[in-house]
Amino acid sequence: MMYSEKVLDHFSNPRNVGEIENADGVGEIGNAKCGDIMKMYLKIDNGIITDAKFKTFGCGAAVATSSMATELIKGKSIDDALKLTNDAVVEALDGLPAVKIHCSVLAEQAVRSALSDYYTKQGIDPLPIIGEIKMPEE
Amino acid sequence: MEKRFIYADNAATTAVSEEVLNAMLPHFRTAYGNASSIYKLGRDAQKDVEEAREKVAKALGAEPREIFFTSCGSEADNWAIKGTAELMEKRGKKHIITSVFEHHAVLHTCEYLEKHGFEITYIPVNDKGLIDPEDVRKAIREDTALVTIMYANNEIGTIQPISEIAAICNEKKVLFHTDAVQAVGHVEIDVHAQGIDMLSLSGHKIHAQKGIGVLYIRKGITLPNLIHGGGQERTKRAGTENVPAIVGLGVAIENASKNIAEKAAVITPRRNRLIDGLLKLPYTRLNGDRDKRLPGNLNISFEGIEGESLLLMLDLNGICASSGSACTSGSLDPSHVLLSIGLKHEIAHGSLRLSIEEDVTDEDIDYILEVVPQVVAKLRSMSPVWEKMMKGEKYE
């Protein structure tokens, strides 16, 4: 298993680990049976993601993609965060082994899941804005 | 505590010992003859190969003519199982008995034969990772060609009742093969006394190099030739002998099979200290029977964390270990061995295997007992599964 230096860096020193109390949006994706669960917490002010934190149960790539995803969306607008793709997460990490690409999809969907929760809490139907939350192929 | 380097993955592979290396070295540059050549350089190589064969035979309680060198343990397993299948198919016997938690070299070979018309019975193991010989007896039929059961499990280290199983096979006149790759050098083996018909072993698990193995075939069993070609290995497995590797294996198995009890007396208490120390952590379980296991093996599951992350963190702390998580198995499913003893997927993902030898000192054990709990705590602190467990919520 060849992980890039960046993956190992984000794994060994993950950014934004933890929880946000009274978060504006919380999303969770994956299941323990498959070996990956990501939980993402967002603080949102005036359409801007002012803070993002995560908790992850999973492999090195799952931790690194969660860490990178939070870095990529912090300070961004909701619209920009919704444009975050798994490819962008992979690229930012200098690549992932083929068998670990699904971890980046989990990270992308964890962000969308948290934003979906944000809209729901605002009394807005998230489906037209965010669409279905997809699980990576199992 | 100062960072250490601790190799605790001897079940994966071992370092070539200095004695083995020194025995091998002349065979690359000076004593490099082909063992089939007529001149002295060749004859000397032949002599060294036969000396190594005698050492292997002695270690196993076999005769030298019953020892066949292969390129690895998997090759030996493949030969024993497919060869027996071919031999017995002619007698109308197309049923093979194995266990659910064999090494893939055995399981995948059996699955291959299943596609070619063989019927396979997979004997279950109990929650301690042990096979009941009576289950083997019950599974034997008129058309049973072979029983193949591993000597010791590669992940959880449990030692199977091989003598009892062999006795049942002998009584029922069914051939018995055992994959002893993990057992050789760690438990006393006497193939003749135990009634074992075929046995596979691998050099690199006992401080020889990678790329050398052995299949012991009891005399009187004429397996089909594995590789057709020259007259090597009594024409059964052609190909120029890997003289350095064979010589190295001879020295390695001689060393590994002496002082087995003395080595176990050193390793077992250290291993037990690891087990007791790690089991102090909450939501932790030992996988496999505590006593009927290889002296250096320990396999523990930590709930709420995932194995690959654990291995990477241990690596950052200088500890080489192994896990049965899906992420390290290259598939979505965790280890079939851990599932076979009844572990749930989510618990199997968080398993850790350590396999130590005498070079792991008491100070190393102290270090492991300091590092592993820290790493487990760190991973649990960032795990949503652990968070749910602590809140008493369901997390499956």
C-alpha cells in the first residue's frame, strides 16, 4: 500500500479533529461493518463555513480524506463547498491508491450530508439543492 | 519513553539469520555449481542439497526421500491438494475436507477444484479457533480423497489437534495433508509418529530466505509430477535446484527445531504479559484460545477502531504489526479467520496481530504496552463508533 507523503501527514497529524458543539450542520456517512464511518460538523455564518470538524472510524485514507476535506471547505461559501468533489480531495492529497478512492467519495458525501442537515435545520428541503447523498459502491 | 524499532510480525516473515546467510553465501560466487553437473563443483552442490534434505527430514521425523523442495509454502499446498485430487479422481474420489479458516493457498486451491467438479466440505471452528476432530470424522465419506487442515492458524495462532485428526484419517484410510507453515519451528512435529501423509512448510517463516518451501510426501504416495522437465527432485518437481536457498533452509530448520521448548519458555511469558496488559483496555478481546496457541502469537480486537489506522500509528512509533481489517486484506471484508470464530465485522476490523520471537525483550514489551494503549486511545477519541458506544447507542 503506497500512501503519498501528504496522506501520511494528514493521517498522522489530522487537521480539525473533534466535534463542534451546537453545530449548524452534522453529517454522517458509511457504516462500521464496511470499516469506514465519517462524521462531519459544520459551523455556518451567513452562508460561509466558518468551522469544520470531523470524527472518523476507518483506515489511513479515510482519516486523511476527512482531514483534507475539512481543510478544503473551511472559510468557503456553501456553494463552493457543494462543488467539492472527491477528485479534488484526491488531488489535494497527491493521489490515493485505487482501492482507497472510495474513501474520498465518503469525504465528499460527508460534507454534503452535513450541508443537507444544515438546510433541514433551517426548515429548507435540502433535496433540490444537494440531491441524494450517495454511498460509494460497496 | 524513547522510540524503539520492534519487529513483531514474524508470522508475516522473518529476517534471514546470520548463520543461514553465511551458509548460503559461498553458493553464489564460489560453490555455484549446478547440482546436476558431473564435475566436482556440481557434485559438491548436489551433496549440499542432500545434506539440507537430511536436515529437513530430521526436523520433521521423515526420511530424506520424502522431502521435496518447492519455491514456497503455497506451491507445496497447491501440489499436495491438486496432486492428490488428480490421483484420487481416477479412483472416483472427488470429495475434499478442509476447514473454514485455512490460509488462502489452501482455500483458493479448494475453490479451484470445486469449479472442476470436486465437492469440498469446510469444517467449522469453534469460538476459540479450534477444530473438533470428531467433525472431521463425521465429514469423511466413501469418496473422500483428502483431508487438509492447517497445523497452526496464521492469524490467531491456534494449534489444531493434528495428531487426533491424522489418526482418524489413518483409520478411515483417507490421505491427510497439513499446512504447517506457521507451526514448524514453534511446535514439535514428527510426521511419522503423528501419521501425517503430507506437510507443507515455508523457509522465510523460520529465518531462511523467501522463495523456498518444502512438501513432505510420505513414501508410498505417488503424487503426479508438479513441474515436468529434468530429473530434479526425483523427477517430481523439475527445475534447477535453488542451491543457496535450499542450503539456507537446511540450516534454518535445524536451528528452528532445536530448543523449541526452551524458546517457548522465553517467549510465552512475554507474550502473556502483552495479552494481560492489552486486555486491561476496555472493550478489548483476545482472539483464539489462550493456551493452545503458538508461543509468540497474540491477536486482539479493540472495539471502536479500525486496524489499518492502528498499524500506521504503530509504524510511526516503530512497531511492525499486522491486522485482519478489510483495509489490510485488500477487500471490503475483514479476515475470514476472525469471522470464522464468530467476530462481527466491525470488531474484526479493529484487530491487531503481534507475532514475537526471542529478540523482543522485556523492555520491548514495556514499550509496546505503553504505545498501543496510547494509540488506541487516540484513535478512539476520533472515532464516531467509539463515541456511539460510549453513549450506549447502536452503531452497526
